[in-house]
Amino acid sequence: LAQLVAPPSEALKDFEEPRNDFLDAAFACGMATGMADYEEAAASRKAAIFKNLFSSLPKKDAVIAEVGIGSFPNAPFFSVKEAPRGMDIIGIDPNDKMAR
């Protein structure tokens, strides 16, 4: 796999916006606890999307990057029988509070 390296500090000044810890924590909490109705409504569509995704991947040792992973509401879709064995999931989210 590729080695992860930090971007030059001058690049961060152009692209890294300051974050508000309180707002990030509040948003993360809301996403983790307040999305049940949406997740239920979207479950069948998401299941079809993930089934299609898994059919296009190697059957073993696939690597998936989920951008905007949030509180990982898609976790149930990664545990289906169609999912590749030994799969690595890389979660990317700009809100550090989502990891809690």
C-alpha cells in the first residue's frame, strides 16, 4: 500500500479550514443518534448499491475507502455474505468527532 504522508504546511493554510469543536461534536451526535428514520427508509436502496459494489470487487482482500464515513451507519452493509473476505475499510471524515 501507499505510504501516507502529511501535506506541506503551506498547503494546509490554503485548504484546511479551522473547525469548531463544539459544532463538530453536536453534528456528530446528531448524525449518530438522529438518523434512524432515514437509515430505515434508505436501507433497501443502500443494500442494492452495496451488492452492486461488492460484485465489482475482488472476492478477497479488497480495499474500500468510504469518504464521509461519519458514525459508520453503513457498517451493516459491509457484513453481508457478498462482501469480500479480508476486506479493509478506510474511513475518511473531516469531522474528528465522528470517531467517538
